[in-house]
Amino acid sequence: MTDVEFVIAAYAVILGGIGLYAARLARRLRIARVTSLQIRRAADAAPLAPDDRR
Amino acid sequence: MKTRALGFVALAAVIAAAIYGLFVVPADLNQGDAQRIMYVHVASAWLAYASFGVTALAGIGYLWRRDLRFDAVALAGAEVGVMFTAFAIWGGMMWGKPVWGVYWQWEDPRLTTTALLLALYVGYLLLRRLPDDPARRAARAAAVDIPIVHFSVLWWRGLHQGPTIGDPSKILNPSAPLLFVAALMAMVAAFTLVWWYLMIRRYELARVEWQIEEHGRLGRITAARRAVAAATSEEPAG
């Protein structure tokens, strides 16, 4: 490999890796927020148990 | 919205710093084009240190205050730090082969301790998936290991060179030309913005995941109470 190829390999993996991690993080955050909202809505909609009403 | 704007600014800064480092700054007289790898390698290494420093401080903060927000910061630092450590090692290997003639040198203390640091934090992240809380152990390990990594290059004589910029005696008269130092500083600044953005996002994710976990736990308790209440009401009176 030439010096330039080593430079390309270094920059591609590092900058590409950061980009992939940022995109994956954004996706995980979006899914987690939706899940959290669904759980909260389901909890709000669920009927109360007898001892919860007291 | 502010975090998203930070993300765009960070992206623009990285692109600008990469263009400057790859196309504007001339190749080094001795190392040739391989020297350009230093900009991303050193920036990654510094931010890996910063991440683990934050993790260690947040771990100590959690032990002191027992506030789960510290724990979320510790997790964010560990995950982002593992990523930057892996990239620092990769960049070092890509630079090492054309300049040193080898990808890796086990006799070099900084390489070896950095690899150990990576293994330590990968283990830390794996342990966090278990119900047992490893924060105390990881905080201690980080507080001990980070100074070892940084000072190992000074304590032992390895293949790895001494600091070019971190040495206080070289601040006003750095051993590298100013054009190279500017390229390095630009990349460090750009990576710091990226790091800040990723830390905020990972912290937010940790908080939401904690809320989901808490909802799940409360849901199980409520379901158990309802089951008990239903069974009690079905029992015949008397």
C-alpha cells in the first residue's frame, strides 16, 4: 500500500465510523422515545386496580 | 433543536478540517503523506482520554451523589470513548506501517496500555448489561488507568515518540511547524464538537432507556398487585 492509500484507509474508517455511530445513535434514540411514549400511553389507558383507586 | 444545530456545525467543522488537513497543508518532509493521519489519530486519542476522564468523574459523582444522571453521563463517556479509542488505534496502525514499518508493537507501552484501556471499557460496557452495577469498579479502574496511558510514554522508552504539543516547554516553540499544528488543532476542535454532540445524544438515550426500564419495573409491580387484588376478590367471603 502507498502512503496515500494508508491515509484514505485511516480517514475513511474514522470519519465513516463516526458518521455511522451518529446515525445509529439517532435511530436508537428515536426508537427509544417512541417506545417510552407507547408505554406511558398504555399505562395511562390501563384500568385501575381496586387498591389503586383508594 | 440546539443539539441538532450542534450536529450540523460539527459536521461542517469536520469536513473543513479534513479538507484543510488533506489538501491544504503540505506533506511532511520526512513522513510524507502519512503524517496527515496524525490529525485524526491524535484528535481521536485526545477525545478518548476526555471520554474516559468524564466517565471516571461521573462514576465518582454517582458514588458521591447516587444520582442516576451521573450514571448516564458515565455510560455516554464509556461508549463514546470506546469508539474513539478504537479509531485512535486504527489511525495509529495506519500511520505506523508506512512510518515505523509495523502496524503494531507490543513492546510500546502506550500502544499496549491503550489496547488494555479499550478492553477494560468494552468489559465495562458488557458488565453494564448485567443486573449488577459495575460503576464503582469501572470508576476506580479509569482513575488509575488514564494517567498510566498518558504518562507511559514518558516513563518507559518505547518506539512511540514523546508529546509534540502537550509538553509545557514546547507551547511557545512547538517542535512541529505551525501549519501542521494549526491542522491538528482544527481537527481536534472539530472532533470535540462531534464528541460533544455524541455525548449529548448518548446521554439522552441513556435517560430514555432508564425511563423505559423504570416503566417496565413499575408495570410488573402494578400487574402483580392487580393479580393479587383479583385473586383476593374472587375468594369466597367468610
